[in-house]
Amino acid sequence: MVLIEPVPRNPREPTALQEPRRTILSSLAEVAQAIGHLNRLELLEFLAQGHGLTPIVL
């Protein structure tokens, strides 16, 4: 049985560099999926505004 290594997308990039790149892209895809909902993005936007007055409902 002959094992064939996948061809890198960028022929100038060595195969050894492909694995860390793929790991980073995989992690980025997971983060994008996790925040890829309107409610989550609105919450992140609210949190990004920083410290401010917090309304108190009595």
C-alpha cells in the first residue's frame, strides 16, 4: 500500500507548515460558529462597549 501525502495549497509552503496552519484555521472556524448567531453578536457588542452605567430595574 502506498501512502500519498496531500498536496499543500501553496506549493511554496512546506507540508510541515500545513498542520499548524490547519489547526489555527480549525480553531477560527469553531469560534466563528460559536459567535455566529445574532443574539450572541449583540451580546458581544454590548460587552465591547466597556464599563458604563448599569440600569437598575426596581
